[in-house]
Amino acid sequence: MRDKKDNATIDLPGFEPAEPMTAEAKLPPPPRVRRAPRKQEQLDLLGELGPTDSSGLPIWQNDPNLDLTGLPIWRRD
């Protein structure tokens, strides 16, 4: 349901239109200070994982304690 404009509100005391304000001289806003961008750095996320291929990713090596998805194999002893 939409609200309808209440024109009767203007007739109530205290809701008279405001008197026009005198135009005061406005100062321009101060210039914006630009911050120097933060220096980016390369993070070594892979660490020392051994030999890598041409793309920089570690070479896959078979680990008997992990399955092909890289999850640990639970063994009952």
C-alpha cells in the first residue's frame, strides 16, 4: 500500500514554509589530500616445497600416506 501525501500538514501551526535564507559566502572545500598507494609485495605462499615446474607450482610427488586428492589415508593398526 502506498503512502499518500498529506497536504493538510501544511495548515498546522509550526509547519509554515521556511523564510528564504540570506545567501552567505561559502568557502570552497579544502583540497583533498592524496595518499601514496601502499607498496605491493609478493608473498611466498608455497614456501620451500622443493622443485617446481615451469609455472612455479610444486611438482607432484607420490606420498603413501595421502590419497590422490591429498587427504590423509586412515589406517587401522
